[in-house]
Amino acid sequence: MVVDRIRKTIHVDMDAFYASVEQRDNPDLRGKPVAVGGSRGRGVVAAASYDVTENLQNIPLARDVALAIRAKIKETTGLNASAGISYNKFLAKLASDHRKPNGQYVIMPEMGPAFVETLPVGKFHGIGPATSAKMNSLGLHTGLDMRKQSLEFMQDFRMDAGEPFR
């Protein structure tokens, strides 16, 4: 028997991570605006990603896996994390932003197209503020506006904008 599995992706995002760590470690900073920067020109964040399509812990729903991950993070570090669950990385990332802070959101496959249609163009990977403004000036404000355009129009726009769309 062949089982058709839907890919499951969880994106866990630590809410205001560095500032939260500083506030946790230094209670005098709690409730105050905090910015954390490095002494060098650039900071680096290391992250691990584990594909949850394979049900290694025998937890049937990715939603419940994400709840368990977030609970473990809170228990271990005292910090909040948000999680997004979907069938691809792009939507899982967007879902994690959807219920920040300390929230969780699931975008099921049947919800994906409608969710993307309502997204502002600036939320799409590879579209920065300048390109977003140019797109808006052409009447392209949402994913639906982009979808209504021909492939040729979007390719020409991409070349004019000088930014890679993927």
C-alpha cells in the first residue's frame, strides 16, 4: 500500500531572541527597549532544521510537534518562540510571523493559494522595499495582483528591477 504523504515543515522563530536573552539574564532590562549588536561588522545565527514529514516521534500532527518544540524551548530557556506549520518553507516562515509573538499558525495545502493571494508583494522572498514600491506604483500590491500578470510581464519586470525573483 502506498501512502501519499503531504510534506510538513515547521518554522520555529525565537521572538526577539537576543533582546529576550539579555532581558532574561539581566532583570534590570525587563520592560525597557533593548537592542543587541555585535562588536564586529556582522552577526551570525546558527540554526538546525529537521524535516517533520517523517513522523519519528510518533506524533501524528505537525501542529502538536510544534507545540512540543515551543514548550521545550520555554521550559529549557524561559524564552518564547513562534511557529509556523505548512507544506513548504516559504509558507511555514510566513505562518510563524502570522501569530507573533509566542504564537503558532498552520497553513494547510487547501489554504495556501488564498493565503498567498492576500500577501503584500513585499512579503515575497526576493522583493525588497525598492522593488515593492516600484511594483505598487504599477498597481501590483498583492500576490493576486502578481498572479494576474503574464509570465512575460513578470520576467520583463524582474529584468528591469534587477532583483532575482524565484
